[in-house]
Amino acid sequence: MTRPRFAVLISGRGSNMQALLAAARAPDFPAEPALVLSNVADAPGLSLTGTVPTAAIPHRGQPDREAHERLLAEAIDASGATLVCLAGYMRRLTPFLVRHYAGRMINIHPSLLPSFPGLDTHARALAAGVRLHGCTVHFVSEGVDEGPIIAQAAVAVAPDDTEDTLAARVLAQEHALYPRALALVATGRARLVDGRCVLDAPAVAGAFANPA
């Protein structure tokens, strides 16, 4: 059976990209990497993909965001990828790209959405005094960090946590959660239906990790 192919979009070091590529090296992983693509020409992650092809399409110099995204879509489609994973891609998307990959593009965010969308999530979680923090994988929608949730993993917030210590524990959960969520989407066990994420019954138990 042919495995669906996926592209990963990055803007920096791509630690979640590395987690996805590592998981995909397992013979039984249900998706195959086709391309790692960045909007930053010298993104560190582009040198860490092994044999997976890479490309850089800088956004600077493009007429507007949609013009840049059309170039991204051309490269993704040419690679044979049918799924797209955002892994630290630091550009707000236009409706063009979201609609082009509707139900086929996912993102990982370092908070338990819908809490703390956007940036500086760990500092905001500490300031709010929450007892649980974590990460979320969701389908990408036109709103920032508002798409239907596929999977989440939680960590307990310790009394002496700093932004750095909390971020490190959440990042470890991200690296475990993102491949699991991609596998759910690649096998159709998680899918977008009428604006909601539908999980098949066997997938539900694996969609949430225990607090750590």
C-alpha cells in the first residue's frame, strides 16, 4: 500500500520537523516525507533533513503573501505531497493556502488550545497560574491557532518552573505528539468533517497524552 507523502514547512531550526522525519523512518509509519520547505533561505533546519529534499522560497521580494504562498503550493504539489505539516512556520497564512490544503494541513502549537493562542505561550501560562500546560496539534483554519483539535498532550506546571524549564518539557511532548497526530491524519482516523475533527473510536484513546 502506498503511503501518503507529506511536506513540512519551517522557518527556523525545525525540531518538530526532525521528530516527524525520525518517526517516518520506521517501516510501519503510515506517511512518507516528500519535502522540507522554508520561507527563510538559511533556516538551520534545512541542513538537518538527511536525504529528504529541501527548498527555500523566501517571502521577501514577493508582491504579497498570497503570491508567496502560490509558489509554496507549486513546490509542495510538485513534490507529490498530499499532506502539509507546519513545524515552526512563522508566517500567518492567507485563505488561499488554507483552502488549498483544507483538511490536509496540520500545525503544532505550544499550549493547550484554545488557551494561549499566538506567541509567548509559556510565559503567559506561568503568568496565568495554570496547573496544566502542554501542546496541541490541530487542523489549520483561517483563524490563527483556531483550527479543530486533533490531539493534545499535557504537562504539570511545577511551582518553581521558569519559562525555559516549562518550554523544555512541553517541547519533549511536542516531539512525541506530532508524529502520532500525523499518523492519525495519514490513515484517515482523524479527518476534517464540516469544520470539526472526527476521530475514529480506536484513535480517541491515543489522541491525548497523560500529564507528565
